[in-house]
Amino acid sequence: MKSDHRHELKTNELADWLAHFPEWLKENRMMLIGGAVVIVVAAGVYFRLFYQKGVVSTRAQSRLTSLVTQLPSQKGAIARSLSQGTDQSYVLLDVARDLKEFAKSERDDEMAALALIDHAEAIRAELHYRLTDVGKAEIAKQIALAQASYQTALERASATPALAAKAQFGLGLCEEELGNLDKAREMYQDVVSNADYEGTVGKVEAEYRLRTMDDYKGAVVFKPAPAPPTPQASAPVIQMTPGDANAPIVVPMPNDVTVTPMVPTVVPGANDVPSATDAVPVPAVNAPAGG
């Protein structure tokens, strides 16, 4: 009985509320309209924020990809220009400037850190690709800019081991380029011994650098150039054209050359017999003109 009674009471309350619902709507109309407006605005703001975030993130990723891929392509173009004696290393500074501006305006820490790492690499590479000599003061100034970018990238990407290891390895490269080899070795060792960097590219690069950096510690000594070969006298070479190979050699003789015969001398009383020393008469010969 009690259960039936409770059910009857609930039914009556519902019927009474439905009967008074139009009056309740009139009384609370403004409150309901305000609530609906708030809900609609909140939904619109929520949708707009997430939509814009997705669009902006996509645009940022596309921009960063374009900048990152410019670095190796520009290095290749500069290397080709160097082979022709043309210095175009300044192009890397333009790429570095764009990367730094992107990092300043980017809220995503990972994308900003990647842009800063490539910015540091670009300004370091510009020093190596120059055709002209670079003074120590200019090297120190430009490497300081690279160190600042690597350090900022390390701070913003502390939660991403791959980027953090790359940034810390870059700091070691800067020390090497400043001539601080012992400090660079310590930085490489910190990257290698960090368990969080296991499996990252930065750790592999640091391990390789530790094995090979001693090769750059000593002075480079070149072998003496081989002595030039002794020149040998060469026999003269007579070249004859095919047209002259079988042509006879003609020796011209003077025109109308006459050989006069010698007349024997007759001694009286010798029976007109010529002596053995007398010349033998030779008939006259007229040589033909022109041989």
C-alpha cells in the first residue's frame, strides 16, 4: 500500500508541474534566454579556438618544414658555387634569420626548439663556407649567437630527448670551433652518459665525435711534393707530308755549261806519242738548261 501511495503522489506532482509549466516559462523567460545565449556563445568560442589552433598549427608546421628543408639545399648550392670560385655563403644568414623569427613567434616548444637548432647550425655553417679568411673576433661573435640558440632550444625542448640531445651536442660543437677541445669533450660525454638520450641521433653523433676529435687536435703536416721528372733530349723528328714523300730532289744547274776538252801537248822529237801524263781528250758536253 505504501508503494502505491508514493507512486500516486509522484504522479500528482508531475501533473501539477506540467499544469503550471507555461506560467513558469513566462516567469523565467529572460533567465532561460540568457542561459541559452551563454551556451551558444561558449560552444562557438570552444569550436573557434580549437579550429584556429588546428589551422595555425598546420600552417606553422608547413612553414617550419619549408625553412628546415632550405638549409641542406642551400648548402648544396653554395658548395657548387664554391667550385666555381663564387662565394654565396651569405644566403645561409638569410635562412638563419627566418628560422629565428619563426622560433620567436611560435608557441609550440618542440617546433621552436627545432627552428633554434637549425638557426644555430646555419650561422655556424656560414663561417665554414666563406671563401675569405675570418678573424677570431668575428668567429667568437657568431659562435656566441649559435650558443644562445642551442641553449634556448635545450630549455624549451627539455621534455623531448631527441631535440635536447641535439641541442646539447651543438653546444659541444661550438666549444670545438672556439678551440676549447677539453670542454667540448666533457659536453659530448654528458650526452653519451645521459640515459634519457638513449637511441637519439644526438647521442650517436656525440659518440662518433669522441672517437674522432683527436684527429683534429694536432697540426696537419703535408708530405713533400715529389721531384719533377728530369727532362730528356728528344731526337728531332722529320715530318714529311704524303705529297712530298716520293718527290725527287732536283738540283738545278747553270744554263749552257760547257766542259772544254784538254788538248794534249805534243813534244817534238818524241814521235808524236803522247806521254802517260797527258790528259785524255774529252768531248764537249753541253748540259741541258734547267738540269
